[in-house]
Amino acid sequence: MRAAVMRDWQLRVDDLPDPTPGPGQVLTKVLACGICGSDLHMLRHGEESRRLTDELLADAAPDPMGVKMFEPQADTVMGHEFCCEVVELGPGCSNLQVGDVIVSLPVAFDTEGLHAVGYSNRYNGGYAELMVLNELTGIKVPAGLPAEMAALTEPLAVGVHAVAKSRIAGGDSAIVLGAGPVGLACVAELRMRGIGPIVVADFSAKRRDLAAQLGADVVVDPRDTPAIEAWRKIDGVRPLVIFEAVGVPGMIEQAMRMAPKDARILVVGACMQEDRIHPMLGIGRELSIQFALAYDPMEFAAALQAIADGKIDLSPWLTGTVGVEGVPQAFADLADPEHHAKILVVPTFT
């Protein structure tokens, strides 16, 4: 099969052996897979992040339930925002059938333990023609929902979880810093919950427009209007939750500097570099900072159902498609927010 392969923090397109499903697993062909910002960060900053992880785990007790991650010197195929069609059943499968279209949590399990699909040397992600998934983690896509829309289940689930983790409630207001895919997912979930006003700040006019389409009440270019100033004009009274969805050094400090007393800051941007803050900013204003990662199975299923039920229209989110051969260029293209928000990898089969 053709796949976009990461090795030693470099990306190339190559031929790999077709994967084989084991007991309780299915072989699928990839119909669509979104390129996630965390994969862009992994390629650029993964080496630094990996060093920190190794340091933290050096003295930790072995965890038999810990997720096995990839070794960077071996082949890794990223891509965890996928929709696939089942083409072959492994031994013992009874819930799924050949031809079923599914999405799945990006985790696999076997006799060796848990593996992060897309960040594993054993279980490749969706920047490839074929994938092996566990039958138990697969969720059938409702009839009539296009694969391209179903592939947005995973990124929307990130927003669903982040908003839930923030403990935002009716009567609260929100600022979202960054209108990339993660920030847009937060906006979508906030709007589905009826939260408002929602203020979104991003340098890109294209992404500000996308945020408005998904339900933001006010969008600002922070070079012209600080997000907190826009919030004060439209509200300035309700309890405030600030969602940091950029994921680069300095953003947590920036959120702390703008936050009013007793505000909550939800960090969902995946920064893989060392960062610094001034604790007295948080102490003096009694700020609460919460970090969020991924989602749980119920949130994942809820995201798929929300898309299928038409509770939110995510079609403006999709700004391009490429085949497997185009993945390296798509990684470069996503650096320009004026042209792209979400690019889907749609493999072509011969």
C-alpha cells in the first residue's frame, strides 16, 4: 500500500506491506482522513517533546495499561481523523461486516497492549490506503453521511471534550484564542450548548470567517482589537472561560494576562515545546487553569451523532483534499491559514 511515512522526523511517501488483521480486528480501506495540527506539531517539534516524555517516564513504574508509542527511528504513519470501509474480517469478528463504513477511536489493542493508532510503529494511521482497527472500537457511520463529514468526528470530539472539561455553563461567556481546527471545534460545541457570547481571536481573516460561520458572536484580529477588549464591549460581566487553542509557547501567559479575576482558562492547544508563565498572574487574580486531552468514547460517539443529525454544519471547515502522494505538500500548505483550515487525505485506489 502507499503511505505517507514519518521516520527520524522526516516525511516521505513510500510503499509499505499491507497490514493484516488479527483476532477481533478488521482490515479497512481509508475513505478520508483529516490532517491534524498535532501531526504538524509532531513532525516539527516531536523530537523535543519525545525527550521530555522519556525524562518523565525514566523513573516511573511500568504501566501495563500504558499506551505504547512509536520509535522515531522506525516507520510511523500518522493520521487519526479517519473514516474507513471494512474490507476484511479478522478471526472472531461478528459485529462488523465487509462493506460497513466506520469511524473509530484512534487506539488499538492486542496481546502486547494498547497502541496509539497513527503514533505507532505497528498500527498505521489514515495517511495510507489501508488500516487495521479493532472491531470493538469501530462505530458504524449513519447511512447517508458522507465519509468526508464522518472523518470530522475526531476533531469535533476534541472540542466536545474541551468544553466539557472547562465546566462552562449557561450564563457564562467564552473567548477562544485561535481559530484553527481545535478552536473551531470548541466554537462549534459552545454554540451547540447555547453558550454566548463567544469571542474568537485569530490573525487569519479566513479563519475568523470560518469561526463566524460556526457560531462565534464576535471575531477579532488581535493585532487590531484584543480579545478581552471585544469581550468587555459585548459583555464584560458574565463569568468568563478562555480557551487557549493555539498551542505555541507564550499563549498560556497571554491568556493569563488578559483574564479577569476568577476566570477559567482551558488549555487545549497542543504545545510540544517548553513554555514559561508568571505564577503571580494566576495567584493575584485567582485564575483556574485546566488542561484537556482528546475525549472519552461517549464524547466521540456524541460528536458523530451531532454531525449526522445536522446539529452543526462543519462543511465550511473542509478546505482541500489530497491523495496519499500529496500529504507532504499538504503539511506545507497548512502553514498558510488564509488558504486552508482542514485538508482531507482521500486515497485513490487502482
